[in-house]
Amino acid sequence: MDNSRANLLEEAVGISKGGRVVVVEDCVETSGTFVLYHFLKRSLHPDSSDVVIFIAFSHPFSHYERILRKMGCNLTVHRKNHRFVFLDMLTLECPDRNGKETRQDGLLALYGEIEKAVEIYSSLEGSRTITIMIDDISLIEVAANGSSNHVLDFLHYCYTLKAKYGCSFVTLNHEDIYSSANMLPLILQPEYFADVIIKAEPLATGLASDVHGQLTVLNKGSVCDLGGSSSKVRNFHFRVKENIVDYFYPGTQT
């Protein structure tokens, strides 16, 4: 595969010297989980000492371990080497029997656990980026019994870790499940704080056997010719294979 085509996503996202917020949005027709896996593998590159704190609301550890192993990344080894911290949230519940305060306690405890891990790794010698990843935002709302305000508070607390510790923050969100107007903040708030927004969408022309969808990448911090920064949008197609993803511009796939 042509390297220029293989690196389209990397080029669109760019390189950041400090922490940043990346929001991946998808829909029922087109999953964006492969983008999340891309960032996970990149953060655990053998040549770096970066650390990933992964908050999983969607799947158990075995699911991610199996997929990343096919991509050449052994999460079990990284976990033993303390580069991959896995927080299994499948059993997290924030019951509302005792009122709003109880519902919020679960997410506050989770944030405390995340902050503690960040503090520990930040205190170690050496240069490293700590990346916090969440799969996915919509299921945090489920755990909080539909309390979007508690979810927004939790996300806001997590965003503060970027300024305090230089953390990066990568989230997956299902854009098309928020039908009511009062749920729109769960889309708008992450987008507002994002440095990069990546949307996985179906093709406008419909289904195609050799193309699985299109990615639109909005990079708010792209470097412009005058030395400043400006937003830049890139759009390209993708095809998901068993252990790799092909990225290419429309009409260039052979």
C-alpha cells in the first residue's frame, strides 16, 4: 500500500507537542472504533514510554486485547509493563434510589481513580504523554441513569487534566443516538473542547463493496503558512481489513 495513502489519517491529525483532545464521532451505519484502536496502538508504540489509561464502558479487556493483537500490539504485555491501565466499567452503576447525589458518586469515584493514576505516572522520571481514552461517552450516560449533567461534569473534570498534567484525551461518541434537544450538550461539549474532531460517516453515494465509509477530520490547530494556526478539514475514504485500515482519497482506490 502506498505510504502516502496509509498515512492520510496521521497527516490529517498532525503531531502535537503537548496534550490535546481528540473526539471521534460515528453513527449506526458506520462505526468509528477503528480510529480509537489506531490511537491506542500509536500511543503504545515500542519506541515511546507513553502511558494509556483506558476507560472501557463497551467491552471487556479480552475484546481489545484480541483486536490489538491482530494489529501487532500486545495489550497484556503493555499492561504488565505498566504502560496500559485498563479500567473496566461494564459493571459501573450509579443507582438513583437515594437521589442525584448517589448517581454522581460513581462517576466522581471514577474520576478520582483516573486522577490518581495520572498523578502517579506524572511523578515518574522521564518524558511521557499520558493519554486518557474513553469507549464510549454514550454508555457513561447509561451508567449514570440518563443524567447528562453528571456525564458533562465528569468529562469537564477529565478535560482539566490536560491543563494540569499535559494529558491527551481521546473519546468515542455515537453522534446519531441523541435525538432530543436536551441531549445535544453530550455532542456539543466534547466538540467545543476538542482540538481534533474525526467523523466516521457512510458514503453519500450509498454502499460500496470496496469502500466502508468516509472520514472527515477537523484539525483546529493546523499550522498555517504564516506560522500561526488555523482550522483545516480533510475528507477521505477508508476500508477496514482484518488487521489494517486503508485510507485513500475518492477515486484513487485501485
